[in-house]
Amino acid sequence: MAEYGGIKPYDGFEQQANSRQQRWSPLAWSVKYGLVVVLVAVILAIPIIVFRSDGNLDSDEPLASQQYKNLVFYLFAWLEITWLSGCVMDMFILGFPFLFRTVARFVNPAHQRYWRTFRALRMPVTLLGVIVGAFIGFDTLIYNNDLLAVNFDIDPNEWRWDSTIDDILQQCTFWVAFYLAEKIAILYISIHYHYRSDQGRITHSKEIHSALVTLYEASIYLHPVNSSQFVSEDAMIHGKTSSRNSSISMSSEKDANKFLKKIGIIGDKASSFFGKSKSNPSSHWLNTSSSYTVVERAISNPTSAAALAKRIWMSLVVRGKEALTAEDVAEVLGPYRRDEAIECFKVLDENESGDLRLEEMVWTVIEVGRIRQSIYQGMTDINHCINTVDWIGILILAAVMVFFISVLYVPTIKEIQNTVSIIAVGLSFALGRTVHKFIAGCIFVFFEHPFDVGDRVEIYNITAVVQVSTIVTRQSILYTVFRRIDNGCDLQISNERLALKRIENITRSGVNREQRTICVDFKTSFVDLMFLRTELEAFLKENARDYLPALGLSIVNLHELNKLELKVSVTHKSNWSEERLRATRSNKFMCALVAAVRKIPLGKPGGLKQGDEARPIYHVNIDSEEGKEAVNAAKKKAAESRIDFVKPTPEGGEVTDGEAEKCSKLKPISNSTVECKERRSESRK
């Protein structure tokens, strides 16, 4: 079989060996787990078997020795019960996720994806089983056992070691129960937060990444790595630089290889060893030459991401064309992978234009790299926040447990209990502000959750109309760091203050709509407004890659009958999270709006044209004929500058076919030659 995309096809023996290894791996782990459980249980059972006949009162052995052996028997019985209860709870929590997945498959398949989350509760549940089993076993076998000498002739005022251990186990039982509840709460917060914040972005990022891997494999299948067509692109994709820098990096690599040889480790061999010994041949882990690794490394840097996009686009597009289509991708992947090719192209064609140009491909790949970096940074910050809350909760539980145990068994603390209580109340007032900020930050970050790292947000005061455009760069429990778009400065605001502000998340808003307001002369006709709509709709049709064909044009105010206020709105095909793309599209629309206003033209508010009756006049000593000629010349000049001006014909009033066709194109005004002739005759009058 031929290799495709640098990936060696599977061998049948390797597939059988890997499947056999995957099948026997859980069984081997189960055998080792069972051996450990049985071995420890047998070791603890040896003293129990040896001292099991201690209850024989007819023995000539001294009573003290019999009581000692009896105590050893029950102590090891207690340890055996503790060990077995912990093992039972551990096996229960190990098997419960699979039981939950099986039941959820028939009851509610939507909840089936949560089966892995129960693995995070293994330690607290096992610890709860150990402590509860130890407490019940100790209370039954030792503390309340009448067969033991330690329970005869008990003095209420005398210190007893078994009573102390029983009380400590009781306190630990409550502490472990609260510890389990705390872990469940942290697990719920983690799942709820990550599912709400990153699920959509992670899914979209994985889809684009998978499409890039497929197309890159097709690209290197057509043009292998370091081929003459893509030498510079492959150098940037694989992290190589210029000749001078490459020579320096090669010398550094040789020095590193010498050092690794000295200690008996070579990088490629080590990675190959780990990859072949524990991984499936189709896996990309520890395989530095796999397509997945190459794409993952390339999109992490904008330069290499642009080179990757250029290599994929230029190797798949048909020569002579300026855009890549789904048919081109399907032709390269073959007829058996046509559906996969269409799906890959659909993922990359975010504008849904049907074809993909080179600059669009480059922008898409760079943007997916930026999104993945934002996801990683956001997950790191939030995991840090969750771990902080987790540790603080554990410390509070531990402090409460130590305090109660100390109050029960340390006489000095009993004497100063009132003083400690007063100090605790005073500290609560002193630290109340800090505690309030911490709780407000937890609620803001985990439950309100207005943004993620990498989102573009607009921050307002509650009653203000002026906003600050920022990008979220870092998030913590107590504060959030933003990067301002206007001047690039870092802005840090406490989460307590952010909870009191109005926040508009641009990144989560999907496509955004841009609105512009213009004021024109009150005497502007509706025909001119229809001309404005026609011009802007033609602009949107020509730029269908950047805007949706949904133009909004309306009169919103009359302003005391001295001007008309118009609102013009267009919808971008993407949101405004990328400032450079937003500014480019906004400037393009503004230029089109200015050009349309000048072409019609539309008059400014209060600006009367020359020759208008309402315009202030000035006195000049001319006769009536010259005055009429000046007024007619001004009107003629103004009429010639209009978009619907039709040049007069030499034959009195007839409209030629070319003029009729030109006039019929003005659909918002009329579609017939007769109406055009009527407007022409009126203009002549």
C-alpha cells in the first residue's frame, strides 16, 4: 500500500497486537489491584487467626496475658474491617461511573457524558469509607466491647486512650463528610463553568484543527515536505529560519545531541521508544513528525500559521483560479471522501461565500490559533481559581476540625476559649472586607461569568453611554486584567467593582450590526432616499464576503421640520472581536456611504441650492432676462449633477432606447419607459 500524507498504513499484526494489549490491560490492572487487596487482608488476618482462642477462661495462662492477647485480637480485627471497608468503597467508586453510563444510556443519553466526572471523587469517597468503617469498627469492637479489660471499672474522671481515639474518629467522620460535600461542590463548579464557557469554542476549534490536519495531509501527499514549490513555507511551518539562524540552530542541535549521547539519551530515539512502546501507531502523542503535531505547532505562531494556510491553499486550488472551492478539495481527497471534503471546506468557509480566497484562508488559520491560545490561557486561569477555592475550603475545614479537637482535649484552650472567641469575632470584622471581596469574586467568576479570556468586551458604568473597548487577558478570583484597544494599556479592575458595571460581550454576540446616523435637508425627496438605498444595496451585493445582504435605512427623526435624521445599518459577517477586520469593514462601508451621498447628491440640513426661492437674495442691477437666464443655468447645473439626469435629445422630447434602458434600471423609482418620458417632459417644462 502507498503511504498517504506521510502516514504509514497499519499492519495487520500490529493491529492485532494493539487490540490484544488494549483488551488485556484492564484485566492486568484488576489482577494487580486484587493481589494488593488480598495480600494486605491476609497480613492483617494472621494475628486474628493466631489469637482467635483468647476467650478460653480454663487456660492456665495469666489473666493479664490473656487480656493482652484479647486486645490484640480486636485491634487487628478493627484494622481488618477498616481496610476492607476502604477497599469496598474504592471498588464501588471505580465501578459506579460505568454503571452510571450504562443506566444513563437507557434513561437519559444526554447525561451519559458525565460518567467520567465521578472518577474525580475517588479519593474523598474512599477516605469516607475508611473513616466511617474505622469509627464503626472501633466503637463496636473496642470502645463498647465488654469483653475487654479496659472497659471494666471505668473512672469517669480518668483519661482513656480508647475514648480519645473514638472522639477523634467521630470528629474525622464529620470532617470527611464535609470534605466530600466540598469536593462535589468544586466538581460541579468546574463542570458547569467549563461547559458553559469553553464548550462551543473548543468544539469549533477542534473541527477547524481536524480539517487543517486532513488538508495538510492531502497537501504533503501532492507535494512532499521540502519540495521545490513550498521550500520557504515548509521552513516556517517546521520552525526553521534564515540560513544564518539555521546554521546557529544546527550547531546548537549538534551540541545538544552530543550531550544526549553522553548520557545515553537521544531525543528522536527516546520519543520513538515511548511512542512505540505504549502508544497506538495511529496516535500523534510523542510523534514529532505526525500531521497533528505539525499543525498544532504551526498554528501557535501567526507566521507559521500563515505559511501553513498558504501551503494548503496553493496546493489544493486549481491553477489560474483565485479562490478555493469544495469541488477542488473533493477532487484531491477522492470520490470516497467527498463528504469529508465538503465538511472540511464548510468548516473553513466561515463567511459561507462558497469559495475561499488566500487572504481569507490565512486569516482563518491565524484566528483559530489565537482562539486555541485563549482557550488554553483561560483554562489555566480558571483552574487556578478553582484550585484556590478548593484549598481555601480544605483549610477552613481543617482549621475547624483542629479547633474542636483542641477544645475537647487541650485544657489550656478550654481556659482561654472565651478570649479566643472574642478575638475571632474581632478578626471577622477586620477581615470582613477581604472575605466579601473573595465571595463576590467567586460569584462573579463562576456563576455570573460575563466573559472568558480572549473575549472582547465593552465596559460601561451603570448610567454612562461612553464605553471602554477591551480584550480580557487574565482572570483571577479577586481581579481581572484587560488590554485596552484604543491605546494598548493594561487595565486592572477588581471583580467586586466589575459586578457593578454594565458589560457587553462582543465575542459571544455572534454577528454584529453597525449603525450610522446622517442628517440631510428636510426637502430631500423620497426618490433620493430610494436612490440611496439602491446604491448601498449594490455595495452590499458587491461585497458579499464582508456583509450580509440586510440593509437598514429608515427616518428616525424630523428635528423641528428643519432636517431629516436617517439611520443606516449594515450587518458584518463576523463579530468585532478582531479589531483590524472590524475597522477595515467599517471604513469600507463609510467610504461607500460618502460616495453614495455625493453621487445622488443629498443636501446638508439648511443648505438651500442656488436659485431656490427661500434662499436670501442680493440686489444686482440686471434686467429680467439676465436674471431668468442665471436662475435657469443654476437649476440646469443642479439637475445635471443628479444620479437620474437624462441628457436631452436633439429631437423634441423623444427618449432613445439607450436612455430608456438606463432609466429602467432605476427600479425603486420606475420600471417603464413611459414614466421616464413623463419625467423627461416635466424637466423640459
